[in-house]
Amino acid sequence: MIAGSHVQPEARERAGPARAVALAVVLLAGCSMPRSPKAAPTGEGPGGRSQTLGLTPRQELAVGRQSYAKVLEELQGKLLPPDGPETKRCRRVMMRLAEAAEIEPLQREINLRVWGYRFEWEVRVAREQQINAFCLPAGKMIVFTGILGITGDDDDFLATVLSHEMGHALAHHGSERVARQKSGESPLEALRYDRFQELEADHIGIFLMAFARFDPEEAVRFWDKMRRVAAGKRQPPERLSSHPPHEKRIEAMYEWAPKARAAKRAFDQGRVAPPAKGDRRAARFEEGDS
């Protein structure tokens, strides 16, 4: 979820249009991979980290569909026409990113757990002043007009927003949150993991942008703009926020963007190492370590 002013999940639930959809609030999803608080290089999660999921692929798809239907119902009267210019533009950018997400060597490079999962990429735009967007499990997205005011006509900026949200879905962050809620973790630990997931979605998004032929370095400019928009507004301490500081995101993207470009260049030139037998994680681009 993009949160330009570090709005906490509880505040979003009270103030946002989807406040009545309790399960959707839990699952809002709004690559070296950032280090996981419980990193394990041979795990099944993005970057090879350990990842416990709370939903099966079938359950994740069902939850995404049901939650999306409820959100659309609650947003009645605020949804822009599906054939309107804003929605069509979001859909066009989203589908370019979705095509990149299907590139098998990229899936192996990031270690995305996509086998057996179905993604139904869909996006609607709602007239809301919130500078935000979110993605539900299996790829159902809502974009608020508030954030379109920040992206303007720049497709690279819009791709930054949408690829981040798609990163949440591809990494099954909603399903992971379900499992974490059952683990009895403390509120501070939950917030720390939320911040980690945000950086992970940023990282996946940067690589999706490069492979979809968007400029990943524009993500740095977008988040610098978000930083300036938030300047002067009261922000919670980092440890009490569900999102990392803008400065930390900008620094990370500045490091990742050249690596994403290098990985795309290696892919275009056919310099992709094959996976080791029986190990999807072993595939690596010969130039640009993700």
C-alpha cells in the first residue's frame, strides 16, 4: 500500500472507504532483497527468505475476489467509469507490468512463489483525495485519484505506484499477514514486518518496471516527490509506522535501479544462467545481481 503520510492501518480502516470490509483491511497489499527480520536464504519467499503463508492458492484467490466485490460495492458512486481515460491508463500500465511478471527467468531471479497461483489483474479508479492505492490478493487493485494527482501524466511515476502494489500480491503479503496474525506477534513486531514488506514490494516493483520497459530510476524521483509532499506534516516515529521513511525508500531504490537495468540488459542479450536442477532459486542473470 502506498501511504504518502505514513497513515497507520487502524486510521485507514476508520477513515478509508473500505472500512466495513474487515478482511480486506487485513489483506491490503493500498530484488538483493531487503533483509527479512527472519531471513533464510533457502526459503520459499522472495529472495529465498523464509515465508509462512496463511492461505492456500485457492483460498487466496477466493479472498481476493470476495474482498474486491465488497470494496467495489462500498465505493459505489465514487468509481470512475471502467472505460474512462484514468482507468484505461491505469489498466494499460498495469498490463505491461503483468506481462513482465510472467517472465520466468525474472520469477526465478526474485524467487516469486507463483506456481499454482492464479492472478486476475484488474484495476479500478475511485474519486478519493487519499494519496493511496492498494492491491488485494490475486491482483485486484484500487487506485485513488489523490495519488493520480501526484503521478500526473508520467507513466513511469504511475508504474512506480502500480508495480509496488503488484509486488505485494506477487509476494503473497496478504496471506503472510494472515499467518503472522495467528502467531501472536507483538504490535511493534507487526509494524516492523509491515515496513519490511513495503521495502520488499518496492524492490519487486523496481524490477517489474525495468522488465516492462519503464525507467526504474524514475521511481527515485517519484518518491522524492512524495517526500516533498509529506514535508511539514506530522509523522510518527519509524518504529510506530507501518511504512519506512521516504528517505530510506529513496536510498534503497537508488541502489536497486541500476541492478534492475543490468538484469533487463542481460535478459535481452540472452545472458541468463539456467537454474540448477530442482532448484528454481539458482537462476541468476549474469550481469546485475538482484
